[in-house]
Amino acid sequence: MDRGIYFATEATLGHPLIEFFNFATGQASEVTRLVKGPHRFAPGLAVSPDGRSLLYSQMDQSGSDIMMVENFR
């Protein structure tokens, strides 16, 4: 956008935010607070051209299962 940039941050631990940095004023302002922060390893943040819609990626759950099998053939 010509007016500034949107970015995700964690101002205080456990309180992720989406913020907007305004080029004209040099100030960042809070757009919204998030329940969970954006995915750290596959971040994604997109804003529509009119600035009315925002899309970000978020990890809800991650896991894996490891099993040890003895005498497997």
C-alpha cells in the first residue's frame, strides 16, 4: 500500500497483534489483537488493495506420532 505497511508482532509475550505503520506519520498503530499469533515457520499476511480485508496464516495445532516397534519383519 502507498500509505504504509501492515505487520504482525507480539508486543508482550502471549499477546500477538496486527499493526499498521503509517509512512506519513512514522507511527505504528494497533489494527487488531489475535488469539493466536501467525505461523512462525510459514508466515503469511495479505491485505486487500482497499485495506478493508486482511488474511493471515495461523497454526492451530501441530503434532506427530512416533512408535517403537520391536521385532518387526
